[in-house]
Amino acid sequence: MKLVNTQLQSQMERLSKEKSTEYFIDYIRSILEDTSRPYYKRADYVGLSLLELQSKIDTLTQDIQELQKLKKRLSEASEIAKEVIASIFVIHGIDRIDGNILSSLTLSPETSKTKLSLKILDEEAVMRLGYIKAEPDLTAIEQAMMSIEGMEELDQYVTIESTSVTIPSKIKVNTKRTHHVTQADELLTLTDNAA
């Protein structure tokens, strides 16, 4: 990818559905009608500008994918760090530590949530009752199982299983509104120099 755009490429990059294309049309026409340059140079100029624009798009697509991977990895690392710090808080019986720059680090309690999952025992029977798409309609069955009539109708063909998911404790960083993050940089610098 080039760092400096040609005039044509710059014109292309400014194109938008909200803007008029008249100037661009005139510019392309002037390139194509310019007989002072051979036709192949004019074709190369237009074609290479289009290719360079596509190259930028491809580079950005690759950068976005890499950034998404990095974001996912950093998010995972952040969650692991919060859980590990929380486990140390729990071991030492700490639920909150006040800071100077930050307001505090607080321990969120461990929670759990229950997820219901539907298991169909007899698909054909459920479909004969009208709960079908190209296969049993799980959404309709789940809704029907919430009513007494639906539960009575489907009870012999469907079971509901309950799964609990434990969400581990995490640390939450509470910032003070009056301090800026740059103070953390100064604090970290002092700590690094002391080591």
C-alpha cells in the first residue's frame, strides 16, 4: 500500500452517495480524453488507482481481523486477571480495597444463572401436534410448555432440563471522577523506577 495517493485515487476515496459525482465524472472524462498521453498510460492510471483503492480495503480488512483477534485475546486476559485477583480477595477475606487514584477495587459476589434446555423425546409426536417447521419448532414448544395446556399436551414427548452456570467473582475498578488516567502512568513509572 502506497503512502501517497495519486490525484485520481484521492478523488475516488472522497466519493460518497451523499455527494455529487459531477466533479469525478469530469475528472475521469478529462483523463480519458487527454490525447497527450498514450491510451495505455491512461488505462493504467485509472486501473492502478482502482487496484490501490482495493489494496487499501484488503489491508484494512486484514487489520480489522487482527484487531478483533487481539480484542478477543485481551478481553479474555482481562476476565482471567479479574477472576484471579477476586480469588485472592476471597482467600484473604477482602471485599473492598480503597485506592488513592482509583476509588476502590470491589469484589463482586459469585453468582449463578440457570439455563433451561428442551429435549424432545418423540419428534414425530410433537410434529403431529403441529409444533413443526422443517423440524420440531423449539420456540413454539418452549412457549407451549409455559402453559398448563401445552405442558399436559407435550409432557409425554418432551422433558426440560435445567443447567446452572457459575459466574466466578470478578474485580471491578471504580475510578474517581476527579483524577485522570495519566496519574496511573506516573504511579507505574515510580514503581518501575523503585524496582
